[in-house]
Amino acid sequence: MAELPLFKKTQYEFAAHIRDPESNPIPNDVEERRMKIYNELFFNNVEDFISNTYPVLKKITAEDDWNDMMRDYFSRHLSHTPLFPEMPREFLKYLENERDNPNDPDFIKELAHYEWIELALMTSDLDETIKWDKIDKDGDLLNQQPVMSPLAWPLTYQYPVQHISTDFIPDTPSEQPVYLLIYRDNKDEVHFMELNPVTALLIQFINDEHQLNTKKILEKIAEQLNHPDPNVVIEGGMQIMQDLKNRNVILGGMNI
């Protein structure tokens, strides 16, 4: 700092005070009243962005604890992007990699990820990667390779994050994994869907087995479940597939 030009030194002092006014003095020759305006403007804008993305997390956190967390994030985290829409992702990185407060609930990272993922999907441009010329939207889905929408993202959590509220604060993880699907439909509306283990397994196979048609995938699931009648699994699986297609999660099929 001592070797910097005066104007740069002042800029660093100015920014340091805004980030953490309790630990960094006001730069020389800057009026305290004016400095307070900058402090409140910057901090309140950041807090507003975070609050809008993480409303449940804010609601279940005591006001003083929330303000302390915002100040800790604001003063310590070094963002890697100047884009405002990316700010909620930066806060998630802070929770995942930097924050270590024993008073935080164990589910804080999962809840934050669940709340952030809606914004991530809403602003995603992955729909531009869909190769509609290769997809048969109304074909024989049973005997074709199913095509999953790039705007349908399976999620797995230890806690039932979709139910967390001021009236429900889980103390321990769920006995079984929590399977969810977030997807954006053809009207660009974002939806969440709870999945049972079989549907979650079906979606996993669709994403992983790119050379199998739906029938082969369902036969593999029947084998994995050790089901005595694979036809029952195939019939039930096709009902699930049709529902997913109606939701725009499955876009159609491709010939193998």
C-alpha cells in the first residue's frame, strides 16, 4: 500500500472501509456523512440481491444472525465476476467453501443450493443447444433413445429442502435420499417435482445410457429391482415417461 500512488491508496482504503467499516477507518479527507451513504448503498444492494434469491434461508434465520452473515460475506468473500445476476452464486460459493459457523443449521448448504438452482435454471441458455432436427417429438418413444431436456436437472439432497420453513426445521437428514427434479417448460416457467427412487433411477439411466432405447432402460431397471415381471416395470415406466414428456422434461426420441 505504501508504494501505491495516492489515488490508488485512497481507492483501496475507500473500498476496505465499505467492505468492513468496523475494521477499516474512513479514508482521510472523506466526510463521514458521505461515507455512510456509500456504506449503506453498497451493503443494502448486496443484501437485497441475496434476500431475493434465498427467501427461505433469510426467513428461518434470526435477523441479527442474518445481518452478521451478510456482513461476513460482504467483508470476506472475493467475487470473481462483476455481474449482478451472478452475485447469488457467489454467496453460495461463500457458504460452501468459506463459512464455518457452528451455529448454522447442518442443512444450510443444501437449502441454499435448492433456492439458488431456480435462478440458475431461469437464466440458463442451454435450450439453445437442443438439436431439434434430430429429435422425433411424436415418435415411438418405447423403441427410441429418449432425449432429456437440458433444462431438466435432477437433484439429490440429504435433507427435505423443499419443505423447510419456519414451521419445519429438520434436525437430522432424511432416512432416504431426497430426489427432486427442477425443469423449465416450453413457456419458460420453472417447476420443481418430487421423485420417487424408481423415477430418479429412470432419469439417471436416461442421462447416462445414451445408446439404449426406453425399453432397454426399463428392462435394466427391472433387473436392478429384481422384479419378477419386467413387463409391469415397462408399463409403469412408460406412464412415467409420458408424464415427463407432457412436462417437457423428455423432448422426444432419437433413432439409434
